[in-house]
Amino acid sequence: MTTTDPATTNDAPVTRPTATRRPRRRPRGSAITGLAAWAVGFTFVLPVLWMALTSLHTEADAGAGRPQVFASLTFANYSDFFSGGGADPWPPIINSATAAILSTLLVLVLAVPAAYALSVKPIEKWTDVMFFFLSTKMLPMVAGLLPVYLIAQKTGLLDNITFLILIYTAMNLPIAVWMMRSFLAEIPPALFEAAEIDGAGLVTILRKIVVPLSAPGMAATALICFIFSWNELLFAKSLTGTVAGTAPVFLTSFVTSQGLFLAQVSAAAIVVSLPVLIAGFAAQDKLVQGLSLGAVK
């Protein structure tokens, strides 16, 4: 005995009511969070925008007691900066670029093998080694200024860009090792084991596995080290003079006995900040990807 489905015996097709999907409403909490994020972001950007506006004012309008929002705009401060109306700005900018770029490259050369040894091939009591790296950042910079100055004086390296590169490398190396270790810990160990089975040496592993897979982390580390080196003022002010002075030291020259030239220093600060801003915008995708790489297990 066979049974047939009643729905198949009818000639007319069977239609079933379909449920209408209601559009999803965004939670009210997410909208409030978005507005709060925009408010916080605008709060951080507002001083930069105000500095840019001040740089387009005359010195009289910039130094007024109340904000001059609708004052006349001029590019005279920028033309004076690039034409060398005061001190020549290009040697300090070149010194900052040289110290920041070379120290960042040197930090990466030293931090990647160290992070590989502490993450992929951990040594005994590696946590103590990591804490030692971190403890070097707990010392205030001003506390190490005198011995560093005496070393530079005894070795004849005062007002020398090479000594400044070494100082920046030593300053940024601990945080670079910490960051790179968290990035390399995300790489599956099976890749390194397979490479060793195929006969790859340490240099080959670093060049063909570690560097390509940790490129976002290296970009984030390099950008942070570059920013720290570019913005450093204490050692640059104390260890340099007329030859190896950097851009932050150059900005302090606008504070004179006659007063603070607010419009001029605002224009100079905008120009000096441009390399960092351009590097940040150019590497923002790598920076976000690199900073989040070691944060999620």
C-alpha cells in the first residue's frame, strides 16, 4: 500500500506564507558609543586644528588675549619658515630624519632576532629577561641624563648625530622587543619546525618566514619607534648643539627673551609634525593590523 503526499496530488502549486523580515534596529548603546568616540576624537584633534589656524594668523592676532577665529589669514609664517627668515630649519629636520630612520632600522635589526629567541625558541627564565627589558623603561629619562652626558663628553661624542642614534636605539629597543615577541608568538610553530626539517638555517627562517609573516607587526613597531625618536627632546637638547640639533630643539628656539612668537612656532610645529602625520596615514592599515595582531589569541 502506497501513500501519497496530499500536497503533490493537487495540480495547483502549494504556496506557503513567508515571514517578513523586520529591519534590524541598531542598539541605542552603539549609537551613544559612536557619538562618544567622535567626541573623544574631536577633543584630541581640536588642539592640532587650533594650532594650524594660529599658524595662519599674524603675530598680533595670535598673541591677542582672546581667540581670534575670524582674523585675516596669511601664509607669511610658512614663507618665513621655508625661506630661512630666522634660523635655517633644514639642518635640524635632516638631523631628526637621520636619527629617527637609522635608529628605527637598527632597532628592528636587533629586536626581531631577540623576539624570535624569546617566543619561538624560549630560553630558560625568559620571563625574567622580558621583565628586565621592561624595567629599563621604568627609570625616568632625566635620571640617566648625567651618566649619558659624561659618557658622551669622555668619548668626544657631544653634538654628534651618531651618539644620538645609539641613544634612541637603546631607548626604543625594550618596547620593540616586547611588541615583536607578541607578534611572533602568533605564528604557528609548525612553520618553523617544517623549515628546520627542510634544512633552513636561522638566517633563512628569519628572512623567508619571520619577516614576511610579521610584516604588519614590524610596520607598527617601526612607526612607534620612529615617532618616539622624532619627538624626543630631553637628550637632544642636552647632548647636541649647533651641529646635531634636531627639529624639537629647533622649535624651542622660538622662545626668546623678547617673548614667545606664537604664530611662528605654530607654523614651525605644523611643518615639523608633517613627517610623522604622513607616515601614520601611509601605514595606518599596517598599524591597526599590527597592533591587533598580538592582542587576540
